Amino acid sequence: MASKNNRSKKNRQARTKQSAPAPAAVTESAAPAPAAARTEQSVPAPKAAQAQSPTPAPAAARAKGPAPAPQGAARQQPVRRTVSAVRDGRPRRIPGYRDRQRFPESNSPYKQLHLLLAGCMPLIRHRLKGLFSRTRTALSQFAARRRGAAEPGRKLVPAALFLAASLAVTVFAVFQVLYTTATTVTFDGVELGTVASEEAAQAAVLSVERSISDAIGSDYTLEASKVSYSTHLTYRSALVDETDLEEALSDTLRVVEHGYALYVGGEFIGATQTEGAMEDALAQVAAPYRNENTVSIDFLEDVEVRECDLPVEEFTNLADVLQLLNSTKAGEVTHTVEAGDVWSVIAQDHNMTNAELLALNPGYDIDKLQIGDVLVISNAVPYLTVKATQMEYYTAEIPYEIEYVDDDTMWEGDTRIITKGQYGAADTVAKVTYQGLEEIERVIESQTMIAEPVTEVQARGTLERPSWLPTGSFRWPTSGNITSKYGYRNIFGGSSFHGGIDIANSYGTDIVAADGGEVVYAGWSSGYGYLVQIDHGNGYVTYYGHNSSLEVSVGEKVYKGQHIAEMGSTGRSTGNHCHFEVRLNGERQNPMNYLP
């Protein structure tokens, strides 16, 4: 189109030079001048001045303004040197390569494209400007030929300007949508991310420093020389928020990690990075106590799983956590001595030997146990104690009742079975609570009787019993403290079996018969010192040793509670006490099983 217009212009110029100079001819033959040429020329000279000249006057003579450029160049405006250089065929330098702060080099394809577009933008603007100018001229010429108007291009100028302005606004809007000024954070040569502003980047760094300080329990500050901020133009899609930048910086530093920590009784056990791992560990600890009848499982200790940031060295694997939870820690398990407790029995009840129990209680005199004494049973306690409640279904024995029938032929206190009782049976549902493997509570929920119990009928004597006759039950032979219980003990440099109990008190304390009976021995007996033996019938004989004096003699019948001797320390003794034994058919028994 442009080349065609240039040929037309040359033909019109040739025809104009051959014709006679006349005002009318000049007006009709001359082609409509481009808008740019009209704006730079002065008002044409009067017709009289044109008629006097035999030939058309040069452009300089016809116009008072500056000499116009040749027709081929009249449509162009002076442009920047860089654009001219491009038009002349010389390569131009892209501004982005001279300004590395504004357009930093990058391996990113998006940023490379941005550099190319930014460098070509002046050329694009020039090409668009030339295209708009040529389009405007062509439209003006076309309109002039259609309407025969003298200046057709003047009416098309607003439309062309509007088109150019719309395109410029569109390009600017697209540029604003795609690009923005942002700040890239780099730590120790590693690019972490790009955020909207340097203030946002610094706030993210400060937040990471505070999180690390809270996790490690001391102030933590990043080395300033390793942190850098660079502000530049970038794609909006490349921006990240502050949270992403904080995560990237935390991952790079690896001082703390986000995880889940387990605390038992306020004590830190371990931590993992996997959510739910600690709950799984607790479930595995409780698994042996769980079955199809389990109602609930809990822990006696306070158990808590906390989501928090922790130092990297605090994290461990799940196997180590399980091993620790199933182990023990330092702590004492104790037993309080009660009436009837014997050293050997205490040890046996806790699956220990006498030596092991003594090792946990060094310096303790096992022969002088006192009611209320606290013995250490173990110096280790479990980290976790499982408390499980289960429903149990079983057949329970239902105890029978006893019905008494008076018999005046029998001594008071004596009984005789007339009809033997029988236990009943019932299907039972019970809720049982265990602490570890030890049952601590049993609640009967329901019972369905399947066999009724049979009542036992006993004859009960009503005949008054002589005072010396045995009652069948024993009383304490004296008052005082138990210094040695029934069973094995360490004494006199070795271990020996103690066949009774020692009750210590002051010298001369009264000693009485534990039950009615006949004195079968009263005198000195080697290690017993002064000894009294009472036969209570039915194979039972009681011994009273180490007395200071005796108040009964052999063959004498005594009643329950009768004064028979006074306390002393005769025989093989280390202090004032009464050695009390109960023998059944010659075999020693634990007296505590017979005393109230």
C-alpha cells in the first residue's frame, strides 16, 4: 500500500511541473498533503503573487515557515537515536543489559522473556507509530477520493488517536497485570522466594528468628552477612506470601522443625514430625490390655501430645519412644507394714527374696518390724501405668446361709453341722478395673441365678462352759510392739527360721493365757529361757518364752486371759519380750493367722 502511494505521488509531481502556473490549476492538480506536512507549512501566498511567477515557486518561496522535508519524509517525525539506528539497520543495545539492577539476568524463562520484551519495547513503539501514521494517511487519501474534499484526513485524526490511545492503555494494563516490583530474599547464596516488598521480607525473617528463639529457649539471630534483599521487576505469578517464605527459610536453616511432642507427667519423652505417630505409640502400649470386652483404657499419668516447634536434635524415631514408654524410671514403690506382716511373706508377695528386700532397705532390722513401718519394695516405676476397665462374664459361686439350732448338751461356743450347706451358682456380669495386671475394683452389673444355694443347719451349744475350757479362738498374750515376725530372719550372724512372733514391752509386763487349757510345761528350756506351754485341745498348744518369772505350774488348768507369767529376757534373747508360738499337732503355725 505504501509503495503504491509513493508511485502516485511521483506521477502527480511530474504533471504539476509540466502545467502552466495558475492558481486554480495548482489547487486542483496538487494531491492532498499529509496531515504532518500541513501542520508544518505556512498559509499559501495570495493568488496575485502566484500568477506573476511563470513556474511554480519552490516550497521555500510559498511558505514563510521552515523548509518542508521531501514528500517521502514528510510523514515521519524525528525519533530517538536508538530507534533511528534500528531503521538504519544498525543493531541497538537493550537497556536491560546496561541496567542489571533493574533487569537482573536469570535462568528463568519468564525473566528472559521479560528482558527481551523490555529491550524491544522502543522498537515496537516506533513500528506502531509508523503503522498508525501510514494508516491515517491512507484513510485520508481514500476519503478524499470518495468525497473530493480538500483535507479529508482531518476528520479521521480523532479516530486514529483514539485507536492509538486504546491500544496504549491496553498494553499498559496488561503490563501492570503481569508485572510488579518485588523483593527476592537470598540466604547464603540460596534464593528463598520473592515477596511483594522488602518490609514483608524482613518481617518474615524476623518471624523465623522469633520462632527459633522460642523453640530453643534462647535468643537466635540470623547472620546479617548471609541475608540479602534485591528489588526488581518480576511476574506477579512468581510472588509468594510471607508464610511460604518463612517455611523456605526454616527448611534452609534446619535449626528447628515443626512436630509433635509427647509429655508424660510433664516430662518430655520424645517427638516426631508425623502427625498421629505419638497417638499410635500410646495405642501400642495399651494394646496388650485391650480385647473385645474392653470398656475403656486410660493412663494413670497425665499424658499430653503437643504440636510445636522443637530443636532438630529433640526428634527421635517411634521405636525409641515405644522402648522408653515400656521401660521404667527411678522411683520408689513402698509397702506399709500391717498387723500380721512378716518379712518373708512381704518379700514373697512381691516376688522377691529376703536378700533382695533387705538390699532395698539397708540397715533395717527385719526382726523388729513395727506396724506402720514403710518398706521399699522397688526403686523403679513404669513410665506409663495402664488403667483398663473390662466387662467380664463368668459363673459365680453364691454363698449359702447358716441356720443355728440350740443344743443344751453342747458347751457354749461349740457347734455341730446337722445339714451341710451348698454353694449356689449364678451367671454374672461384672465391670472389673485393672491397674497394670492388678485388679483394683470389681462391680457386679447383673446376676442370673442358675442354682440356688442350700442353707447349712448347725447345732449350737448352750451349756455353760467352765472357765478353763478352750473357746477355740486366741487373744493377744500381752501388749507391746512386734519386733520379729514369723519366718526366716537374719540373727546372730546367720539366717534362721523364727517359729513365732516376738512382742516387746517393759520388764515385768503381764503375760496371759491366749485361751483356756491345761499347763503341760512350766520351767527353764534352753534358748526359750523360762517357758510356759498350754494345751488347748484339738491338737493346739501355745508357747510363752523368755519370761522373768512364772505364775503357773504343770497340770494347772487356766482360763482365757489368766495371768501366767511376767515378761523378761531370759534364754537366748536380746531384750525384754514374749516369744509366742502356736503349734498344731506339733507343727509351728503363724500366730498372726489366729490373733484378732
